Amino acid sequence: MTLSDLLQFNPITIQCHDNPDADALGAAFGLYKFFKSKGKRVRMVYSGRFEIQKANLSLMKNKLAIPIEYIPTEGRAKIEGLLITVDCQYGAGNVTRLEADYVAIIDHHQIEITDQPMSRIEPRFDSCATLVWCMLKEEQYPVEDDMVLCTALYYGLYTDTNQLSELSNPLDMDMRDGLEYNKSLISQFRNSNLSLKELEIAGIAMIRYSYNDGYRFAVIKSKPCDPNILGLISDFLLQVDEIDVCLVYNETSDGYKLSVRSCIKEVNANELAAYLTAGIGNGGGHLEKAGGFISKKLYEKVHGATHSEAYFNTAMAAYFEEYPVYHAKDYRYDCTDAVLYVHKQKKYGYVRVKELPGIGRWSIIRTMDGELDIETADDLYFVLDSQGRVEFKTHEQMLAYYQCMDENFATEENMDEKAYRPLMKGKKDGATYMLGDYAKVCIPKKEKQIYVKQLEDGIKIFPVWDEERYQLGMPGDYLAAYRDDTRHTFIIPKELLNENYEIAASLE
């Protein structure tokens, strides 16, 4: 569903969830601006038991002139025309059901409502503001010309990702970098975010923690509060010398909001958040800081009446038990029952990092899998596939396993136009490098064979070329090693084996 599909309706009412937060307000405001520009009769509303009271939200509403109306729970009239629920799903538990002629849904949470044909629900986004930003971009709406709207969208993302510390999707990062917002207003909103009551909530929560001394993690359940409080508690916990990993969460009307932190390289916070929310919500973020949300309806469907504290403590321990850690330089690859494969003879792109003009020593690489800080001083290569996935290779590996050519890679034939285009940003000057613009073609050498066998259990392995970042292998994925040097052990995700490799015997 696109915004153009909804232009057939008039009037249009945009409904935020009850007790709307900054993300709901920002996303709804973006829709309001768009439909207003198309000459529609449009309004923003919310309902529920309480009107907006939080200081930062009142400031946001007043300073940005967001025209949202409160509809009391009693005496509601039927909505004429189209009703769009934003940052929530019509019929879900966190939004008052308003009768309407037609209904559409725009949301970034896990799909709960499946009977509304006019829906755009994309859990991959960290904020609904980003989803709306993408939809506005699809319509060539000039978001960047409206600083008020940019400020609203930015603050929605800012609050829904714990002050941007829990970003996971590259499009959320692109919106963060692309918006020209009012910095002084954001500062005002940020400094009005916490109340004395929430300060008390944080203090009480930290007293009532549970601790696992075997795996050195802590779990805390907080009383209902602003999501940023969860991040504040998490950041404080990591300063305790006995705690390496922590989870802080609270219960909302429709689920559980959580914040995850890690200060050890053996646990990536983004993967732990994804593990805890798998099948019942969505989670992600950075290596050290991440967050997520679990749908109460989906939780109860999967885990029944299990108390949330019991679930999180058990799931955290299970994560450590299910994914033992190995270092490839010390790992002995067992070739028993392994099958020999070779790379398919297809074109990949490669970029030699040190050849990027003006690149500094430290940079950020952003791909469909998220964002990483990298040191560019080493002779590092990136290998790109048609879907925008990126692998790191050393100079030695490129010479041994790929035939490098002078042909440009970024063509319609080689790059899927719908794929996310990976980029690098220099930390020194902020310059952006679209990797596809610099990529040349490389083809895997046909004679380089690899051992492949499917994993029955999970594993984390630090490859020989990167002692700081592990590769995660899940049951069903494949553990591979080059035949001529089994120290080069790595993970092949199950969905990529047949796409990128074929059995060596079939080539003889």
C-alpha cells in the first residue's frame, strides 16, 4: 500500500494509539502534512482514558503546532471517510476502536491484525516515523524542505530508539542522517523527558534485580515508564563490574518494551535482542546497545501464562547455552560428513577500502544488516552481492579466492534495484561513499573448494580475519572452511548456500 492508494478518500482521519508517544505524533504529523498538501480534509486524533500529560510531548505538540485532537472514550461519533491508525493496528489492545467507513493501517510493530486489506505494516523499521518518511519519499514529497516536519520525525525516531542508541535498520540510519531538524527544540524536548516519578521508578527498579553469576547477566523488570528510562537503567547496570550483559524491560498495555546492553565482544546486544523477541516481536540495534518490543498477544500464544520475569531469565540463560564461542585460529574443523562446494561463477563487486578517495583511518559501514565501526588502516576489501550484502576480506583472501576485474559492478544486471545500497561514512570528515559507485567486478576462482556441513546446534565463531566480531551460526545454517586452509572457517546462512554455491562434484 502506498499513500497514493489512499488519495481516493476524503475526508481522512489519522488516529494515534492511546497515550501517544513522540513516534506516533511524528508519524501521524507526516501523514497529516502529506494529505493536507493534496487538498484533503484531514485531522489527527487519539483517544483512551488520558490526555497527553508528559512535558516533552506537550512541548512537542505546542512548539511544532501538531494539530492533534483528543476524543473522549464516551459519546464518540462514527468517523466519516477513511480512518488511518498509525504506530498501531486497528483492533489491537493499545488503540481505542473508532467506527469508520474505511480503515487503513500504517505501523512498524509485529503484525497482529491480518484482516485489513489496506495495510502497510513493516516490523523491520525501528520507528513508525521512518516508515512514514519512506512512504513520503516514494511520493516525492519534499520532506527536507519542512524543518518542522523533519524535527517531528527525528524526535519520533530519537525516542523510539533510546536516544538513537538502539538503531538497527539502515533506513532508520539514513533518515537520521538526512533530516535537517531544529536542534534547539530537540534539546528542549530531551531535557523535559523525565519526571521525578520516573526517576523514582528507575531507583526502585535497580534495587530489585536478578543476577546470573554463571553467565554474568542481570535482568530487571521496571514499572511502566518512558522507554528512555529502560536505557538509563541498562547503561547504569553495565558499570557494575560483575555484570557483562543486562536486560531491562517493562510491561505496556499491548506488550513488553525491552532494552539490552553488552560490554563483551562474545555477546552482540542486537543479536540477543533479536533472539529474545524471535517470533513474538522484533528487536535489534548495535553491538553494545539494542532494544525491542514483544507483542503481548503473541507472547501469550507462544508462552501461555509463563511470567515475564521467568521467561526473560530462562531465555537469557538459553542464549548463552545454545551458542558456544570458538575462535577459528584455534578451531579444528571436522571434515567428517562434510560436502565439497564451490562458489557459483557469478559476478560480485569488490571495493579496496584504502583506494577510496580521502578515506580516513576510522569509518562506519552501513549495510542491510546494520552498521559497524571499522578501522580502514589495514588492507581491507569488501565483497558485495546483488542484494547489497557485504563480506569483509583480507588482501590475502582476495588474491587467493577471487579473480578481480576492471569492470564496474553497479549495473542493473548486477544490482537488485530494490536492495539496500551499502555505504561508508568517514568519521573524520563525514564524507559518504556509496560502495556500489566504487565497486569493480570479481569472480570466485572455480578451483577453490570449501567444506560445508549443516549445523545442528548454534555456534559463534571469530574468523581468523576478525578477532573482534564473531559470526553467528544458527541451527540449519552451514559451517564452512576452505579445503586448502581449514583455519579459514566461516558461516554460510542457510538461505545463501544454494544461491551462491554449488556442489563441487557437479562440475567435474
